[in-house]
Amino acid sequence: MAQAIRHPLSGKGPLLAAALLIAATLALTTAPPPGGGVQYQGEVSAQRELLFADRADGGVTVTDARTGQAIGELAPGEDGFIRGALRGLVRERRIGGLGPEAPFRLTGWSDGRLTLEDPATGTRLDLAAYGATNAEAFARFLSTKENQR
């Protein structure tokens, strides 16, 4: 009687190996870098705490959280990069069970970088990574003199 020959890659071993490879790849690409993430070489040159509130017409009102003063508006259907960045940050808050009460922190650095941070989740976006035009979309919210440090 002929004996069946098993292929060395048959069974659960290769499937388990593939699953471990995928898990390791995800862990390495999503984990924060050692030392807490990107370190900025410059000093803070301007900083502002911002609240973004949706309006019934589809627009968004931007408010300085410290003063309560409206400092800008996003017209319905415009400023797609700002809306997309905020959508991602708000999604992180929802996952963590957090609401919209805490402001976001926009920081201009002396080395020219601009970051948007959500202190509620610890998420920080280096806006220059998305291109100069997209970073400039946020930079306008730092332009007032009372905000310069």
C-alpha cells in the first residue's frame, strides 16, 4: 500500500507563521518610536488651544479655547485637509470614550515646524509631513499677536 507523502508546508505551521509575521509587522509599524515620538529641536514660538464646533450649515467655527473668541470659520465643503485631520483626531477620542470638550493644541516651533496635538489622547500630528500648503491651512490660526510666546 502506498504511503501518502505530506508536503513540508502543509498543516497549521505555515498559517501560524504567517499570522505571527503579520502581527509583528503591525506591532513594529504602529508602536510609537522609543523616547516618546518625534523630538523637536526648536523652542515653542506660538501656541494656541483651539476648539472646533460643527455648525448646522456644514461649516465649522474655530474658537480660541482660552479667550472664547471665534477666530475663524471653515466654510461648508472647504478646507478639506483641516477637516480630514480633525476627523482622525476625533475618531481617536471616540475610541477612547472621550468627548469634544478638551481643546486641541496648535504649536508653531522656532525650527519652522507646526504641530497639532490632542492632549486628551496624546496624539500629535507634524503638519509639515502633509506638505507646506496643508500646514499653512492651520498656520492662519496662530497669526494673532496675543498668541505669540
